[in-house]
Amino acid sequence: MRLWLVSAQDKPALAQAYSAYMAELVPHEVQITPDPYFDLYWQEPSDRFPYVFGDGKPEGFAFIRRPDEPDLEFEMAEFCIYTAGRRSGIGTHILRDISKRHPGRWEVSVLMTNAAGLAFWPKALRATKVQDLRMQEDDISRDYRFTAT
């Protein structure tokens, strides 16, 4: 299993996967085309990290960014495991790799309508052995803050 940054030349393939992910995540919302944040991942390379992961071929992606909050160093903006790889352990494995590449204070927000994400993140964070794990939620999202070492 490998984790790599997406080059500008591979951006169109990722854009298709991202569009499908957004349609799955928020199926009843009209999608903005193009997403105003998507292109920023290639315009701000020191603050945004567009990763793809897989074993020989892409099996998912993770968009990481540096938020403008003084007590946070990283935010998992998007995290998607393609359908065929779900419930296989890929997500936890990649989360460990991401944590090693980007140690520090993190936040992950999960929409309350994302049942798969709500089930995945607590288990994956415990398996990754993050520190100082805290959870807060409202009607829209469940937010996890933690330290990755």
C-alpha cells in the first residue's frame, strides 16, 4: 500500500473521483462545478496536500490542509476509500502513513449524514493510537481533534 501526492497531470482523474465522492456524500445538493477548493491543492503546495493511495492503482484519496487556527496544524479536508476497498483495513493503514508524514495537532470533521464515516473514524483513530483524542458534535458534524505522533 502506497501513499503519493497527486501531480498536476493526474489531477483530471482525481477530479472525476472527487466528483463521484461528493455526489455520494451529499447526494441531494447541487454540485458546484468546478469545486472552488479543489484547484487550491495545486496552487498552495506548502499548505495543501492532495494524496492518492492504493496498491498498484488508486484505491482512495485524502485531502489534507493547514487550517488557519492557531491550535491546529492539519485538517483532513476529505478522505475517501473507493467502494471496492471499504472495510478492508486500507483506511486505517493509510491513516497511519499520513500521521507519520504529518505529525502534530489535527482535526477531522464528519458530516452527521455520513454513516460510514461516523463508523470509520473512531475505530481508525484508536487503531492509529493518536493521542489527546477529543470529540465534539452538533447537528451538522462530529469533529475529532487529536495529536498524531
